[in-house]
Amino acid sequence: MIVRILVVLKKILIFISLFIFLFFGEIALTFSDKGYPSLLNDEEVPFSLLIDNQYSDFEGTNNIDKQIDAFLKRWKIEGASLAVTKDERLVYAKGFGTANKETGEDVKPGHLFRIASVSKLITAVAIMKLYEEGMLELDDPVFGEHGILNDSIFRNYVDPRVEEISVRHLLNHTAGWSRYAGDPIFNPLYIARKMNVPAPAAVEDILQYTLTRKLNFEPGTRYSYSNMGYAILGKIIERESGMPYQDYVVMNLLKPLGIHDMHIGKSYYHEKYPNEVRYHSSAGVMTTRAMDGSGEIVPIYYGGNDMELLGPAGGWVASAPELIKFMTAIDGFDDQPDILTPETIASMSDPSIAGKGLFGWRGSDSYGTWWRTGYLSGSSALIVRQTDGINWVVMTNTTTYKQSRIHRYVSAMMFGAISKVQQWPDIDLFTMEEKHPGPIADIPATNPKL
């Protein structure tokens, strides 16, 4: 009897093992065949991992391919990822160059890139979502007895004008801080020493330190770009939502949009996500002391910046298809529902409403074009919402010797290349997961030419 039971149990174990191998092995092979490491977890499969470069091989967009290839060569950039939507359909998504120079791995649409200050747009949208839900008002005070952050640790400010700072001032960079004496978010080691706390300094430590300094100007009277302001907005999101910042963004903004592969990035190479690119420099590797206080000399892009600290101001990683998916939910176009009301979206992008600076966006023009730039050592990102129903994203994984001019060059290149596309493909790569829930084997290597 015991022998029979053991035999039955053995058969059951064999069956379970075979099922696991066939089911999960197929999924793992699907992604490894596409050039990604195996990505097995309990989350939903990101649609960006189902897109191959070949799905954007169209005659009508060949000029875009040529322009990007020439751009990488001219600027000595290892890799880039590009996505374009037309009428809120993902009509183009392609990687160029190498994701990792050491391994020669090609960039695919599903590769993650650091998006740097494009993260501010995500944070601004989260704040505006809380505003629409009645959780806060834009003119609510941030500090002081009746402020949102009225903890005792934030009450030791030396400048009474701090009590005038509102949520609006943080959003549009008019809170009163200037980067003339340095950016505290990028000085966690120095502040850890000053505050006598372990390195790296937490955002609470940096904020306490900042409040011991006088404001540079009266809140609301001048514009001065502030990473610190957006770090504080992250704390406000946590206070008003009762959730960690990243959790709130994921649960209330990203998942409802079907976005499953955007995260706060990691600081060191060994911590990076399996499908995240490697960051490079063609201008010589710049080094610094590690932000963790170890004293180790590291490349700035691997250990020089605390990505979790940067979080709301510049710490997110994303693929081009998922980032542009987020854009389609805040672009004000009518083809797909937005996650904010038209009035709220207008308030973020119209300087006459937002004030001296925009909410999350870096700039806009009188024609209705909005843009957001991002740059960290080893990476850059540029997203643009045009007036003709087109959005686009370009991200790179390399610092160049002309880094300060890269966004202007990319902008001119993309506006020119896009204007020459006479007809966009009649496809929507956003729906790949719906149409092809398993391995995508039935799509031809080259799509029909237009």
C-alpha cells in the first residue's frame, strides 16, 4: 500500500514538474528569444516586452530610422529607444544601437531607461490626481502649524517665509529655493555629515537641512528650477494618500493604464532591473565618491546618485512604449480617455494658468506643443506632445561630450523626421497583448510597406 502511494506521489510530482517547465519555460523562452533576460514574477506581462523592433519596419518611417542611426553615430551614443503615437495609437516603437556595450545586446522596445527629470511629470500628475479627488488644494500651505507637513522635525525653519510656500509653488518651481549654492538632492553625503546621520541622507534629513537655510526669494515671485521642490511633493503624496510614493503612483496611475514596468530605479549596476540598459559615457567616465558613504570611487551613473532619493524628482525608469502610454493619458486628445479632466490638464500645461512655471512639463509654446526633458549622467530623455495628434519619446543610455545640447538637437531632428512621414502605419502596438497573449509568431518579419 505504501509503495503504491509513493508511486502515485512520484507521478504527481513528475506531472507538476512537467507543467511548470512547459508553462513557465515557454514564457521565459519567449522573452529570452526576444533578447531580454528571463523575467518571471507575479506581475502582469508588460505589453512593451511583446514588441519587437521588426514590427516598426515600414517604408514610410525609414527616414526616422536613418536619422536615429546617424544621430547615434554623430554623438557617439551606444543606444536609444524611440516611440511615436498618432491619434493615441502606438504606431512606431523601436530600439537602436546597443543596450550593453560589453555584451553587444541590442536595444529593444521593452528595455528600461532612466528618464531623469521626466519623473517630475509623473509626480505632478499624481499631485493633480489627489487635487481632483479633493485630498488637497493647490494653495494649501506646506509648512507651519496648519501645513501639510507640520511634523515637529519640519518646524525648525529659520525663514518665516517658508510658511507661505504652497503646493502650487512646489509644482511650478517658485517656492523660493535657488540652486545657486548647489542642489541639496545631489549632495546627500555632505548633508549626512552636516546632519550627523548615516549616509546616504534621507529626503527628511535633506529637507530639515534645507529649512535651516534662508529662502533665496519670496515664494511665488520668481521661477527657479528646484529638484528639492519635487522631492517635497513626493512627501506630500505620501502624507495625503497614506501610501508610499511609488505605491500610490503604481496603483492609482500606472496599473489602471495597463502600465506594469515603470519603477523607481536603482543606484548600482548590480541592482538594475533585468531588462534595463547599461549606462555609458563617450566623454570619459566621470567618477565620484559613492553616495552610500563607503568611500568607494565609482562612476557617477553607478553609485554617484541615490536613485531612490531622486525618486519623485528624477528617479523613474521606463520603456519608451510605456512612457508614451502614460503620455496619451495626459495629452488632452480625444481619441482615448485621459486620467485627469481637461481643465486639470490645461492647468498643467498653460503658463497663464499654472503661473510662472508649468506643472511637471518643462515648456510649452503658443501653438500647443508641450515638452519635458530629463538628463542624468549616462542617460537622457525627451518627450514631446505635438498639436497634430502626435506624441513622441526619445531616450538614450550614453553621456556625450555635447550633452548640454542633446535635447535641442533631438528636438530639431525629430520634428523634421516626423514631418516627412506622409502616412503612419494603420496599427496600434498598444494592443499587442490583447491580440497576441502568447508568443508572437504570426507577425511577419517585415510588416507590409505603405
